[in-house]
Amino acid sequence: MNHSFEKESTRAVPAIEYRKVFKRFERTDAKREHSRRGRKDSPSEAGASGIAPSAQEDGFYAVRDLSATVRDGELITILGSSGCGKTTLLKMTNRLYEPDGGSILLFGEDIQKQDPVQLRRKMGYVIQQAGLFPHMTVEDNISVIPRLLKWESSRCRDRVTELLDLVGLDPNQYRSRYPSQLSGGQQQRVGLARALATRPRIMLLDEPFGAVDAITRLNLQNELLRIHRETGGTFLFVTHDIHEAFRLGNRVMIMNGGRLLQMDTPETIVRNPADPFVETLIRSAMEQERFWNNTSTPRE
């Protein structure tokens, strides 16, 4: 577990504030969103969100009345099962989705009063499949936003060198490669480097390690913790893996049915789960640990 963040931050203004935020997808939007998630809501899922199955035909609440504060410099993990609203919350933070109610403040400023394009350029955004442009080299991929911001070529090149070193890739070896010449883990490292290119104060990471193997995932988690320490930024990290969430997060947000059930340190959540769903998550994680502990005895 990551314990590096001091509980009482000396920075007065929170990095992010969510104030009674909600997002509802209506009719065709709801069908499109369900199609994107690759499933249909079951009656049990509908019950968890407080919406009758018949109402789901007209729409559903992806996020419901969510309020939370993220302190500057924290690494917050957002944990929950598929369809709980994790990604929707992330996309409302950079205005890829517009909330239907409530407000979101970044460093005390309402994001609705900011130009969405400029807002996104000030944030890092990493997705599961890295999202690299296949026709661009590693250097060109990392330099996309700096070039949009009219950085000089020498400054772009120096920043690429710095970032490749930061994510553990040799600049001389990798800067001229194309995404198809990289492994999955290397692509994720480049995606992370690209998101860090303009030194954003806020990083949004949407299950960035979900598509890589277990060993690569562990290595990338270690790299992320190191990068977070070195940059001092505010990271929001979406995952459905409780072990990943508790290992990385200074605090963990647990969501279900579009609602925030608990937000606290991993230790506090384990000791005092605030909800039956949270308790079930903890129990399932402990059962997995028990299995590995019971099968880890070395052979004689």
C-alpha cells in the first residue's frame, strides 16, 4: 500500500471537488453507453442503482449525487465493478462528458467556466489500450500536445528524452519506433509519458494496466508509484482490481450503482467497511489471499 501522502495536506485548495454530481444517459445515449460497456443491465444491477428495470429503457444514472474532495498531490484509486460509474466520473472531470447536475471544481475553479479543449490540454489522460497513433513514432506521439501548444522543436525533443527516461525506456532505442514495434507494457509506458508531456497537475488514468500480463502490470504499478512521487501530481486511477486499488491509492473511492459508497485509506476501509458491498469486496480479496497463502508452501 502507498503511504507516502500526509493525511493533512498543507495545500489549502483541493485539487478536485465533486459537489453532488450526477450523470444520466437518456434513451439512445443509454443504449450507446450500454453497448460500449458490452452488456445490458440486469435486474440486480438496476436494483443497486435504485432504478426500476422498466426505467432503464429510457435511461439510467451512471453517477448519482456524488460528492468528494481530492487533495493536491494525492493518488486516488477509484474501485468498482463494470458499469458502476468509474469511467463516467473520470470523463466528467475533463468534460468528455458533461454532468447533468452538480459541479466539479479544479483548484477552486468551476470547470464549466473553462474552455473544454484548454482544460483537457492541462490534464494528462491515459486509457487502457494506450491510444497511441499507429502512424506516428514514439517521439511524435509524446510530442502531440506540446506541438499543439507551439513548443519549439528542441524543447519537444528534450522533453521526450526526459520522459522516456522517466518511464524507463532508453530514448536512443525507442524514440524512433512505431507503436507496432512495442510490447503492450512499452506502449502503456509511452502512453503515460505522453500524458505527462506538459507537466499536468492532474492525471486521469482509466484502467491503464488492464490489458497487460500480471508481471508487466506489477512492474508498471511500481513505475507509477515512482513517477507519482517524483512529479508530485494529483492522480485519479480507475480500476476494477481491489489489490491494485489498495496497493496504489493513498485513498480509495469505492463505487457501486453510480454512488460513492466509501472514500478512505485502504487500512480504514479494511477495518471499517461502510457498506455491505464494500464488506463483500474485502471478503473476496481476503479469500484470494487465503488461497495463495495456502498454496505457497514450498515443496520439500
